[in-house]
Amino acid sequence: MEQSQVQVRPALITDLPSIVEIYNQGVEDEVATCDLSGFDSEQRRTWFHEHQGRYPLWVAECGRTIVGWTALSRYDTKACFDRTAMFSTYVHREARGKGVGTILRRHLINEAKRLDFHTIVNRVFAVNERSIALAKKFGFTEVGHMREIVYKDGKYIDCVFFQMVLEP
């Protein structure tokens, strides 16, 4: 897969099965999400509709195949956090290590600036080396490391928290 062949666009409801498939791979791989089981498209329909307007969802497409997605989400419901967003990025197993995450992250940062967010944050399992490397590649600052915060499949997992203050 050539990076030049990957295009990022707003997600459509028809993309939901592919988005869910990629997310469920993250659940199965146990390094990217705290969810203990996967979802089906119907279970994620409300979530999809919540990612419109100020908190959009985008997909990375190569040809006609969805190879990843990224989304901004509300950090907190309190008004004082309206200029802060959390984000998620997931890449299809077969597309990992091929630049899709980089393309999605670059797009996400640019869009977060356009949407007038001041800062974006995320948490990453401390064992997720690819996500940590991607955060560092883009200059995110590690702002916290919480030990044994996640309990999953009989073991405790540390999380690392990253933040980027966006320049106008």
C-alpha cells in the first residue's frame, strides 16, 4: 500500500461495518482499548451519530477499502473543557506499520486546529509501542503514567497519557 493511495474523508454511515471491524481488531489484540468485547454495527450506531459536527469521525480509505479511522470525542461535559478533545485512532491489522496511522494523525491534528480546539489528549496502553511512537513522532507530550489502571483478562495494564497544545 502506497501512502499516496490513502485518502482521508469524513465517515459515512455505510462505513460503520468497516469501522466496527477495525475497532474489534483492537479489542482482540488487547493493546488498544479497554473494552472487553467487540461490538456490532447496530450497537455503535448511536456512537457514530455522536461523532458529527464538533466531534467528527474520519476514515482512511485505500481504493475502496477502509484501512483505518480517527475521531475526536468530548473530553468532559463541563463547559470549561469545550476547547479540549480526546481522540482515538485505529488502523486495520493488515495496514499497520504502513503509514496509515501517520496520515490519520496528521489529518486529526489539522482538523482539531480548524475546529478551534486548544488541546487534544489521549491515553495509550503502556505496552502499545506503535501508538506511543506515533505520539512522540508528532510531538505529543507525555503528561502522565498511571500504573495498573486497567484490569483486563486477569492482568493489570499501565496507561500513558499524551497531550498536544495546538498552535493557532
